[in-house]
Amino acid sequence: MFLTVLVFALIAVVAGALLGFVAQRYRVEGDPVADRIDALLPQTQCGQCEFAGCRPYAEAIAAGEVEINRCVPGGDAVIVELATLLDRDVVPLAEEGIPPPPMVAVIREEHCIGCTKCIQACPVDAILGRAKRMHTVIADECTGCELCLPPCPVDCIDMVTVPETVDNWHWPRPDELSA
Amino acid sequence: MTAMLTSGIVVNGYRDMATRLPVARVPVCSELVLPLQQHIGTPAEPVVGSGDRVVRGQLIARARGFVSAGLHAPVNAVVLGIECRPVPHPSGLNGLCLVLAAEDGADWGSAGPEVVDPNSIAIPEPDIIRMMVRQAGIVGLGGATFPTSVKIKSGMSQPVDTLIINGCDCEPWISCDEMLLRERPGQVLAGCHLLRQSLAADRCVLAVEDDAPEMVAGLQQVIADCNSPVRLEVLPARYPSGSEKQLIHIITGKEVPSQGLPVDVGAAVYNAGTAAAVYQAVVHEVPLISRLVSVSGPGIGRPRVVEALLGTPVSELLRFCGGRTADANGLIMGGAMMGLGLASDEIPVTKGMNSILVTTPAMSQDAQGEMPCIRCGECARVCPARLAPQQLLSLIRNGDLEQAQQRWALEDCIECGCCNAVCPSHIPLAGYYRYAKGEIRKQGKARVKAQQARQRYEFRMERIERAKREREEKLRKKKEALQAANKARARAAMAEEARSFEDEM
């Protein structure tokens, strides 16, 4: 009887020590689930999900605080990918309508007063300029989040669709072509 | 044993259409339009500006980066500008072009196509050959337009034992390689020697198809006359024998691995026209400013193979060949299997334009609609890349592009269209593969962009955080300094008070 208790107590102590050691030794920095969710999000950092960027939204999903249907630019494709990753049900997009085509912001440079408000609003540092000097958008870095539109005091920023060129064109699907 | 393609299909090549008349040069036209992107890789960068005078053969746009090719002025001309003009592209969109106005009296130059003794030419060092080919702006003239100097470079870094010169016209209706080999075999053989020297290849094979008996007989004669080490390989005509990987398999029996390059199996394939251009560039220092174009099809007055300056509008070629017939209804650049429909005849001749096909309603049989796949397996039987076309089709229709690419080797599809031709349900299979490849590339680009955006976002967040920390730190220090000063002042005041108290005592 005494021996049995002793043996089990010993096993418990060894196993506990081992688990404690492993937990310390192989600790994972950050939240791997949030990382994987973040990898699926389109990184527009637009805030339409009501979080301050893609990463905070990914963390909220990982914590189970929100539904997976808030990403407007990602649309249904991202919802399906998230549903597959997290083994949740596919739900329709929270916002009505279809995701807009890719856009970029363009500053009407003759109207820009150089207030730097759009520079501070841009989540990906895609606007160049300084106080009292003209600003301009780096088109390749712009994610089309529209966050620079509200702060502009003279409304000189336009959203334009990315033009189709020989470089970004590709063949359409045959059945969509005939439809 | 005759090597031949076991898959693929037998098609009527219509080789007798455009081969009745000799090759003729299209007269210089007043305006030449040269797209900056005439090759695979980075577009060329103009080195001349509006109003500049240029002479024939002068570099007008240089290669930018390693995988790129330069452009040269086809005639003496004045640069009108750099403009967006229609280019030969399936989208029908415009691209940046250099527009030249030919000077009055500008001509092809006096030198005509000469007869060459391939054994008599001096052969420079491999690196010099490669450099001259690069300076001449030569790209693969079979239609793929991959810069030839880059291909030579990759053949130099790995051993090549078989150099294959592709004299099979790649598709039905195209006859430019046949006419080149009939009229200028010496130039092609001379180019073979130069390419073989640059790659240090053990043997050189000239591959042609047996549906042009006159060309085969002529080549046999020329090769015997000059005792050339080039071996002539006459293949039974079967589509797509002229495709690079398939040709290597036929000639060497080796299969280029999935996503691999011909050098991986010790082979290199160059088009016959490319070989002739290499000869022109290395021996005569003439850059690539013209090419052979086969103008054929039921809708053209006098089908023939013409030599045209780059930049000449297609409309000029059609006029030169007797114009369109009354029932002509469409233009195709390339052949009947893989060609691209052209929206207008304003499009200029480019380095990759091997053929213009003028169609009539009798030729197009697209009227039948698409019907469900009956899983007959014909497409798998004919697929020269040995893929599983119906599996790919169902994956693409279900949107599972990742699976199609990773497990079913979609990228190995050469888009030859054999599957379309045999499908009893008239499913445009190759169209689905083309779409899927483009969509995969687009998604890849979007992923790269998202990755960059994430990095910039994280960097910005970190910067804001750091600025906040630094501000707090500064405030704290200021506060501490202030508190210290206050304390010191208080202590001094206390000491003062104590002293005055002592004084009173």
C-alpha cells in the first residue's frame, strides 16, 4: 500500500517536473493561431472589420471574440479559408455587397496643402511628403484602405481602380467568357 | 527506328499554301511601331527621345536587367515618340511602343539574302558569341521570344551534349521555318556551328517534319555537299512535335523534369530562324531588325512567306499578299491551334510574330456549345505533356487551383490545344488551363503584396510604439530633474531657515 502510493507520487513528481521543463524550454513566442489567421488576411489594414488593422482582427478571431465574416476586402474567399483553418462554419459577409475591385489612392497634387494628416493616417506608410510640401502616394505600396480620405481637409484624394495593363491581365475563365 | 511523338494528334498542316511563292520583302512603310516588350522578361528601356535621328541597326532601346533584350532601328528614321499603341497581346490592350517615321528613301539596304558556305565562317570564342547575340537583341523566333543570350548562358553553366535546331513549324498553317530552310539553309547551318561552339555541344541535330518533301531533299543535298556535321532528323509530321520539351523527348529519349529546363537533361533547343539570326549577328554584326512571317489562311489573296521589318503594321503585310478575300472574317497571330485572335490589323510585326492567319467562316467551328465531360479519356491519351486533363479541369472548375498546381502539375501544360481538338464534348480545356495559370500567378502576386503590407504595417506600429516610449522616457526624466531641483531648493530653503533661526537664538 505504502509502496504503491510512493511509486505513484514519484511518477507524478517526475512527470510534473518534465512537463514544467518542456513548457519552459519549448515555449512558443506569440500566438501561432493568430499568426496563421493573419497570414490569410489581405493586409489592407483598412479597419473595416472595426479593428485597428489585420493583426488585431486576427488576434480577436483567435481568442474567439468575433465572427470570421468581417473582412470586406477579403470577401468570401477569405471567409472560406478561415473556416477551413479554424474548422468553423462558412458564414456570409457581415457587410452587404460584393468586395470592391482593387483600388489605389491618388492625391490631386495641385490641391494638396501639405498638412501631413493623410501621412499620419496611412497604416502602411505609403504616402510621402512633409509639412507644407506636396504629398504623393506610392501606388505600389497603397493597399486601397481609404483611411487617408476622411482626414484630408481639402478632399484632394481620389480612389481609382488599378488599371488593367498587359502586365496584370490574364485569360478569363472560358465559361465566364461566354456567359 | 524512327523517333516520333507518340501522343499528340495528326493534323493537316496546310504546308502547301504559303510555300508556292518565294520569300519576298515587304516594302518599308512610313511609320514603324516597336513595342518595348517583345520578349519574355523586363521590357526594354528607350535610349532615344522624340525627334532623334536614328540609323538602321542603331540601338534604340536597351536591355534592362539580365532577362531582357534590346531593340534596334529597322531603317534610317526619326523618332516620333514613345506612345501607348495596340500590341500583339491576347488582351487587346495597348502597350508602350517606340514610334519611328522612316526617312524618305529608307530601304532594306543593298545586301540581299546570300548563299553561305557554313564551313567557311570564322567562329569566335563562346563568350564573344554570347555577347554579340545579346547586343543584337536576339530572342527565340519560334514564338516563345525568350532572350537567346540568356539561354546560351544557362547552356554554358551546365554541360549540353545535344544541340537541337528546331525546323518543325510549330503549328498548322505556319510555313516560315520551312521557307527559311528551303531558301537559306546555309545561314541556318552556319548558325548551328556558332551555337554549337558557344555551348560546346557534342552533337547538333536539325529536326524537321516529313510533310515538306522539297525542303527535306534540299537540306539533305546541302548537308551532303558541305559535309556538315549537323545530323538531319526527319520526323513524321505530328502535332506538337515542334514543342521544345516534346522535341527533346523525341530526339534524345530523355524527359525534361517537371518545371525543369532542357539543360537539366543536357539538351538545348533553338529555332531555325534564331540560328539564322545568330549567324547574321555574329558574322555580319546585323542586329535583329526583321523576321520571316508566314501570311496564310483561306482568307488571304496570295498566301506566302514574307520577310518584314519589325514594326511594320500587319495591314501592310496583308496588302502585300493580295489583300483579304471577301469572306475573310478574322485575324489570328500564330497558328490554328494556339494562335491569338487579333482585334485589329494596326498591330505591328514583332520578334515573336511567326504567322498571320486570315480566317473565313468555314474555318471556325466554335458554334457547338460546351457539353458535360463524359470522362472518355481522349484528352489524356493525346496530351503531349502526359498530364491528366480531366482531373485538372474538374479541379479548376471547383476552384481548387492549389491542388491543380501542386499535385497535378498544371504548370507543365504547354497549352497546345490537343485536348480541345479531340474532346467530343467540345470543352475548351486549354482555355481553362490558361485561365488557371494566370489566376495562380495573380494570387501569388497578391500574397507578395500582402506580405509587404504586413511588414510595413508592423514597422509603423513599432515606430509609433517606440516614439511613444521615447516621449514618456523624456517626460519622466524631465519630471525627475524638476523634482530633484524642487527638492534641492526646498532643502536650501530649510537650511536657510535653520540658519536664520540659529542667528535669532
